[in-house]
Amino acid sequence: MNTLVTPAAGIVGTDNIAPIYNPNGRYQVWSIAEIFFGKEGAGKYVPKVNDLVSEVADNSMTWYVVVSLNQATLVPTLREISMQLQTPPLSQTDILLGANYWSDPSTYRVYVDTSVYPYRVDVDSRLKVYGSMCHHAKLFKGPYIDKDSVVVSETYDQNGQLTSENVLLEKVLYKDHITSEVRVIGACHTTQSLDDGELITAVIYDVAGVVVSKRQLLVENTGFIRSADADRRYVTGISLETPFLSTSATKTINYPLNVPLSGINMLGVVHYSDGSKVRLQVDGNRFSVAGLDSFVPTIVGLRNQLVLKYVFQDGEYAYGVSTTNDNHISEVYDIVTVNSEGTYAVQLYGYPVWVDQVSGYRLEWYMYDLDRSVSYNVSQWVAINTNKSVYKPTGYGTKQSLSVSLDLSKVDGRYKKFTHVQLVEITLNRSGDNRPFGEDIGNWTTCVTDGKPVAFGALSYATFYREATNKWLVNVDANIASQGDWLDHVYKRTYPMYDNQVESQAPQPTHFRLIAGGNIVTYALSEWNSQLVLSQSLTNGSMVYLKFIKRTADVDLQLSIAGLQLFQVDQSGNFV
């Protein structure tokens, strides 16, 4: 007969009580509440390898098998197992009821709207979540949860930046009053492709992230839902929107003299028979413009024709318009060069700023114009166009092409109301607490516009050493050997603007202004590889900025800005 014994090594729990352990005992099934996990020992047991462990939550039971036992701590490792050996096919009844062999009997749906991106997701509002401890939910792809399960729920802020996978629960009116004990799962988004009939598992958590409930749902795409007597929606025409469109001649674009055509900021509009409109970027996909490449706005009164083209999507119908075998419609516009009444040739610079492991990188934005008279920090006004792109602050290893916009009238009163749109490419290579090494690609790279051959970020960083209480030594050379190579990496790869009608390239800077913490100091370009002495404190992992300028007898011309991550080193130059 086996005897229950306590660990011979004297292992005890946090309550100074040893768990019960019988290494020679028979195979057994345990409740997860009985298992010793290295915390309290009173009333806890140490299972053996291959023992089964059950966990009951709400109306469901989850099974685990003990796959290993740490002999030093007697803490087991559990692996969730499925009691279903193969997946039976969905029957018509399953699809109707939202259930199959392994799902809870339920008619609850999760509705996916793919007409916007990221796709909008709404859980059936009839699904009530009970209990004041319930705080948020996550939606997982598939009918059950294991270590390989994929979270499909995403929430975004008003600037289109991904903030969390958690979906907050919302209070509901229950028996004529609002109660915190009865809630529903709020709306969220997803970038996952979810087909009709696919199973989703909603997992409910408390504020500490502990699972308190689960529920299976059936995906239904709402794009296929319309009332039986609804009329089919037809395309009735297309039009072009741009800030330069004439107010008197609706098919004429009055474009400012010598302003680069990248600032024309065109949107295509699809008009439908039900009165609705859809606005899309003219990016060469669904909307494109022919004739713009041959137009150079250098002479007042110069006129050219542009053809706006829209390609029909599958399932789209048109009447009252001329279609072709190419399945598209078109409209002709005139573009005319006029005297400029304002400065619209601007460029945005976006740099990732490290926050922490959870939040990843936030984006800091600066704006320059072709006048080279000013530069602005415009982070508070730059918006990411979420119908085209979404910024993922921890999306490591993937190039993110972001469409961003800025209302110039919010930046400076001398600009008329004009929305500048720009495509920016950002790649987050790894988290910001990594340190540079060798011929490094950097923690991130960024490019002010898509399609440039080389991005900014490789061999572009700064270091500092604290020599005394109020003396900080900063280096911005990133161990680059020559001033020419340094300018190639840190200045030219920011792609400063220049007027290609009168300039072959951007001006060569004579000075740079260092902005680090509370320090703002201007240095001659010849000091690029010197130790720069600052008096105010610096923070490891923060950002410093180099504003490149060309100093003339009358004014400092603002050329561009480079963002460098700042790393602390010791007296020998080794990273701390």
C-alpha cells in the first residue's frame, strides 16, 4: 500500500506548508484547484506525469494532461487536450443553429462587415455576459483554445493606431435599469479573413486577465444581408475631388505654379443610385488618372487633359454611363496652371519612438515646406487613413505602408485649408530596447514616401556618456568613418525636398541643430563626429533629433530632420 508523503527536499508553499506528494501513486484524475503550482501548499497535491487535470468554468470543462514535473520545484507543466479526435463536417442544421458536434448549443452569431478595413466585427447583442467581475473579451479563431490559437479581435484609437486585442464589455439596460452585472461584447475590428460558417470563440476575462467564461459563435458576413424588397444599387457615375478643383468649372483643376504634383491630393468618388458615395484614393488600383505624368506646372495658363478611370468591382452594376469591355468608366478633366496664392509643397517626416514592450513604438511627425523657412512638430494633427492602412506599433519584421494626412490650416494660419496626403513606409525590425551592433539595419527604418531605393535608419543612432552631474557627452556619428558617408546615411536618406525645376539636388547643410531632452544646441557641420557637451539630463532609449540647416547671411534655411535613437555607453564606449 502506497503512503502519501511530503517532498523529501522540504519544498513548501508560500504559506510555509508542504504540498502532498505520492510519487509511486496510481494514475489519477485531479481538479485544477487541487494542483500545487508553487504558491500555497495547504490542501494541494503534486500530480504525476500523464495524470489528467480538469478545469470547470461556467458551463464548460477543459482537460489537461501533465506532460512534465519540475523535480526542483514540483510544479507541473500542463498541456490542454481535445476530447474530439477529428472534425466532423458542418451540416445545414449546424449552420442554421450556429452549432456542431463540439460547440455549445447556441444561435449566437458574430457579424463581420468587410466593406471597411480593418473589418468591423459585432457580436450578437442577444449574447449577455453576467457577473460584475467580467471586464473585457477576446475573440479567438476556431472552436476551442490552445497555445496556437489566433486572436482575431483588434481595437484602434481615433488615429487608426492599433491599441489592444481586448474588447471592453458594455453595460446594458436590464429590467428597466442600467446594471454593471449584465453586459454585452462591444464592437471591434479584425484584419483576419473570416468566412461564413467559421467558428469563433469569445473568451471573457476579469480585470486581472483571468478567464471567467467562454462562448462559441458562428461567423456571418453582413455584406450578403439585405431586405427582400431592397433595390439593387447601381453606379451612376464618378467624380474627382481635390482642393484645387475650380468652384465655377467643376471639371477644371486650377493647379498652383511650380508646386510638385505629389501634392495634388486626389480622391475618386463613386456615386450610387441610392444616393450614397464612396471615396477612394487615386492610387492606380480602383481609381487611376491618365495624363498627369506629361503635365509640368511651370507656365501660367498651361492646360492639359486628365482622364479619371474607375474599374468596376465584382458584383457592381452601372446604368446611365458608358462602359467598355474593360469593365470601367471614365471622366475627362482639364488641369490648368495658375498663379500660386499659398505654399502647399510640404513633406512629412515620421519617426518611431520607443515606449515599452507592451505599447511598442509611437510615431512622431515633423513637417517641412519648400520655402525652407520653418519646421513644425505636427504629431497632434497627423492622422492615419484607416480605410487604406493601419499602423501596428508592435508589428515587427513587416513593412508598413501608411497613408497619412494633415490639414495644413491647423499648423499655420498662412496656409489655406488644404489636406496634405502622403504615403510613408515604416519597418519595425525589433523592439527599442535592443542595441546596435556592426553593420546593423537598425531597430527600425522609415522612408518619407514609398518607392525610394534606400530607407533611413541603418547606421543612424546616437550615444551618450554621463561624465558628471551636469555634463553629458553625446556622439551622433554612429561610428561612421567619413563625413560624406555620414551625410549619406543621416541627411540624404531623409530625402530633403528640392525644386527640380531649378535645383539638381537638395542644398548641402552647413549646420545641424541637436534636440535632446531639454537641450537645443546648434553646431557646425564639421562637428558631426565630435563629442557634443550638453548640460541637461538624457534618457537611455529616448529619441534625439538633428535638424539640418543651411546658414546664409540673412536666414537659416530649414532642410530636413533626422530622428536618432539614443543609447547610453560607459567610459569605454560599450553599450549599457
